[in-house]
Amino acid sequence: MGLNYRSPTVIGAAIIVLIIIIAAAFVLLRGQEEQAEEAPAAPAPAETPAETVRLVMGTGSPGGIYNPLGFKIAEVVSKYSDRIEVEAQATGASVANAKGIQAGDFQVALMQSDVAYFAYNGKLLADFEGNPVEDLRALAALYPEPIQIVARKEAGIETIWDFEGKVIAVGNRGSGLYATAYTILNALGLWDKIDRREIGFKEASTAMRQGTVDALFVVAGVPTPKIEEIAVQVEINLVEIPDDAYQKLVEAGLGNLYLRYTIPAGSYDFLDRDVKTVTVVALLVADKDVPEDVIYEFLTVMFDNLDEIRAVHARAQDISLDKAPIVPIPLHPGAEKFYREKGVLG
């Protein structure tokens, strides 16, 4: 029976071929590993940029403070925020801005703090009586807007108690000025004891120069050109709201709305003594539906760049973080979070 036999030469050749195959496979595998090490890492997925948020801000009419201040705030926030763009618009100021918030035309606006209070609570202003602007929220108190009561010198009105029997311009019915005058005079029991003229500032100042109006109200920063213009043509004085009158306002529950304020002597050429009065504040407000994180970022950018904003007008120098959350209507949740983190809200 024969044997199944292979010669040593054949076996040796097979072994050599096998070694070559194994070596080739090793070289190929090593080359692939080196290529993988040398190849640049695949780029990480790009982060999706935050969606741009566009806000429309109601300011005021040219010539007032709200207009340049509002446009500057809009410019600063748009410039330094990565995602918020603010478009400022000239408006008729406080009442128009409250109506704009209510209609959804504005997401942010400027207005007198008492107008904001009346609009939010739906009273005293014809546009909002029984129709409150429930979406209105405060962002920041900015600067004082004192109630300055101007009287003809010869009318003999030194304090607000001297109003009885006098002809007083109280603003156009339905205006913010009218609501301010009514609230103060009604709380003092004087509303029905004066001869009222329901006219705006322009008409009232003309009447004062003609001697047919004894006093008028102005709500504006000190000094204001409106009063300086009257003083050029007629002898005037500023009317004081004395301590006993202010106490009555506090007792009427208006102490958080009208704050104590003193107009310093020398604020006007004719003013040779300090005059006590009350003040509202210029208020930055927003629609409550603006997201919390957007308002938080808005205020962060605004206060981080406050020096740039302050440069636009002398009154903007009064803007400060510690006074900003002192407001007469609820704060927006984004504002509340911001002030709590800054330690200025308890």
C-alpha cells in the first residue's frame, strides 16, 4: 500500500508563500492604521446659531427725551447682543406706547410710571378705562420725571394749596398729563375747587402768556426747555407741593406712584430757592410674552454698556442698577431674574 507523500521542496515552498501572504497583510493593515492617524479628525457638527429675535420699541416724539434715549438703547442692545435686534420707532410717547403694547405693535417701550400704572390697572385714562393693558410688565425705572407746576408770578400761587379758585390747565382729557393732574388734585381735594382748562401744553403756555391761565403742569426732567421758553416771555415761579400735601398723597395710597423730589435752586434762571414737588419715573416696559431669556439678555447688555447709553442725554446719567427695579407694576420674569442675580431685588 503506497504512502501519501509530498516532497520537502513542495512543503518549503508552501511555507514561504504563507509567510509572504501574512507579511503582506500585516503591512497593509499597518498602512491603514497610519493613514487613519495622519488623516485630520472629522469636524465636529457646527452649532446651530441662535435664532435672531427682533423687537420693536416705542419711544417718543423728536425733541423729547424718550426719543434719543430709546433709539440709543435700541442701538446698544442690537450692537452688543448676539441675537437681539431692536428697532426703535418715534411715537406720541406714554399713552401711544401703552396702546402699542396692547395691540402687539411694540414689544418694548418707554412711558411715565404713572401712565403705566393707570394702563395696567385700566383706570383714569380714557383709552384703558375698563380695558386694562394686562400684558404690560416693567423692565427698569430709568430716571425721575418731576411734576413741575408753573404759575404766573402775579397769580400769587406759592404752594399747591393756593390753587383754590384759580384757572389751572390740566392737560387734554385722556392724556397722561391729565391723569397725573387729576390724581394729585383729586387726592388733595382740589379737583372740584379749581377752574379747570382741559388743554395741552402748547395751548396752555400761550394762555399763560396771555394771562388767561394761572398755572399749568409739566412732567419732564429738570431743567426742561418748555419752562425756559415760558420764562422768557412771562414772569413765573414753580409751585411747591409741601410736606402736608405730600402726606395726603401717601395716605391716599399714592406714595409708591409719586415719589418725593426737590427741584434745586438755580435749575432755572428765575429759581432762587429749592422747591419740593413729587416725581414719577421714566419706565422701560415690555410685553409679558417676550421670552424670559430675551429680556434677561436685553437688560444684561443694556447695563453692561450703560456708559454708552448715558452719553446720549443728561437725564440718562440718572439710570442706575439699584433703583431700576423700583416700579409700580409687576416686573417681567426676565427682569426679576436679572435683578435677583445682581443682588438688588430681595
